[in-house]
Amino acid sequence: MAKAMEHVRYLVDTVGFRAPASEGERWASKYIAGVLEKLGIECQVEAFDSHKTFSYPLIIVWSVSVLGGLLACSHGFLGFLLAALGAAAFYQEAHFRSWIVRLLPHGPSQNVVGRIPAKGEARRRVLVCAHYDTSRSGLYFHPRFVGGFRRLFLLTVVSVLGLPLFILLGGMFWPGLFGLLRGLATLWLFLNILVLLHREVYGKNVYGANDNASGTGVMLSVAERLAREPLRNTEVWVAATGCEEAGLVGMLELLKRHGQELEEALILNLDSVGAGGLKYVTGEGLIKALPADPELLLFSAEVVRENPGLQLIPREHRGLPTDATAALMGGYRAMSVIAMDEDGVVPNWHWETDLLENLNEKNLSDAEDFVGLLLKKIDQEK
């Protein structure tokens, strides 16, 4: 636990802000790689280029939809086409297949990947991952509104996907009703654009003590344990991913580069484990919950049952996607460990209060112990 907190303190106090594709993110990657190298762990820094924020792709998509909603008043078919284009582009964004990001400015980022071989013949492979970049604050994440984040987001989903339908049906039946729905959907998307623009102009970089220096610190402490005592029949990878806060870019790049090697691997994602009640996540996703890997869930339940001092409980995570979400959508076997409050919200999420003094050091200790015991349980399985 002390080691995990030491890593967290360095990332927060010495490195500071670690925005996607920034100089701070690069310095954090150097620290992580240096820790792994000192432990004698084979380590690679894998570079890639990334856009720097999730805001601008959504602003572009929703602007197309809003333009369609406005044009539908006088040019119904053109408005329908633009609204349908916006809906299709949003669907692509939600499934991490965006073409819009290619139009945006990019910067250099990197994943740090270490490999810890098994003592004997490696029969299994496990990837323990955590993103190390940080986000910006914004009205979505204001403490007054963050509890309703998912409801507001689902309203946005209904607006952008329903808008072309409202326009089409308004031209055929009940123009008053569907015209009203079209107007409300257009207005709501316009307000969302303003919120994202406000985030980019007035939002503040957050230190990310919990999200996600905490996960990174625990991952590095687990790596130190394994460097001293490797598993007998399980090869363990540790990966610190960059640009998660820009749209899971680091994990997508990792899977693109190592997809074949990770086809049968178990992927354990550590995200925001430093404040709130620790959970092993049974399913995650804002719209539809993607189920976590059944074997990881079974092993997790056994670990908690056999170690009553660990206070982890199973729960769905219905916030923004995590690195595990990207893996699950790609057909990989994954599960997240996240700490949440009673409402299922990550404490101090993307807000200026995500500071060292708001971390619970016992959370780091419990998360490290849980991961260590889970890896041993996996290694012992025949």
C-alpha cells in the first residue's frame, strides 16, 4: 500500500496534470517505464498519435444533427439527410469507429507495456491495465449534476438517434407533435454543444489523484510483487494506457497492436480505485451494460468469500466507458475494478476536488491485495 501511495504522490505532486497527448502525460510515461525497468521487468514504450479530447468529435457530430433539425423547417429532405448523417456518425463514435477524429489535431502519446514471465511453463496470460492520463472539469461533472449524468446522456442519445425519425414522421403524420419533438431534440443537442464548448474554454485540468493515479499506483505495486515472486504458470502483462480520457485511444491502440497475443488473455482494468466503495464490475456501459468475463467474476467472488477482510462487492458501472469497455466491445475477456459511491458515481469524478487528500489509502491496499489474490487464484486454476 505504501508503495502504491508513493506512486500516486509522484504522479500528482511531481508530474501534475497529465492531459491526453500532453507533455505531462509524456513525463508520467517516463516515470512508469522507469519504475518497471528498476524492477527488472521487460518494458516497452509504444508510441501512437491521438486527438486530445472527446469534446470536439461530439461537437462536430451534434452540430450536423442540429443543422439537420433547423433545416427541416424549410428543407425537409435535406434536414432528414443531415440528421441521419449525424445519427450514423454518433453511432460510430459510440462504437469507437470514428472517422471524424482523423480531421482533428493530433499529438504524440504512448502506452507503457511490461511483461512478467511465469516461473514455469506459461499456460495463461493476464493483462493488468490502468490509464494514467487525466481529464478536464466541465458542467457535466459538476457535483450538483454528476449524479444524473447517465440520465442526461441517455436523453442526448434519444435526441440524436430520434431526430431523423421525428423529421421523417413529421412530414408524414401529425406534423405538430413530431415538429415539437424535433424542436426539443434540436434544442437539447444545441445545449450539449454549448456545455462541451464551455468545458474546452473554461474547464480546468484536474490532478487525477483518483482518476487515475490510484489505478496506476496499484498496478505498479502489483508489478513489484510479481517481480519478486512471479506466478508459476501465468504470464502477466502490465499496461499503462495513454489518452483514455480522449476516447480510450490507448487501449484501442494496445488491442490493435497486440490483439492476437491477447485473444485468450484475461484483462483486469484498474480505474479510480482510491475513493468510494471498491467494486468488481459485473457489467459496464452507459447505454447497454456489456457483461464482464464470467471466469473473472467467478474468481473474484471466490477471492472475496475466502478473504472477508476485503470489502469488494459486485456492481454494474454505468458511467463513461473504461478501457475494459473497449476490450469487451472487441470480444476480449475483461473486467474492471472501480470504487464508487452508493449512487454508482466515482467520487470527485473529473472535478477539481480529485486531489490526494480525498483518497482513502486503505482502498489502495485493498485493491492491491485483491488483484494479487485474484492473480494467484487464476494461476492455480487447472
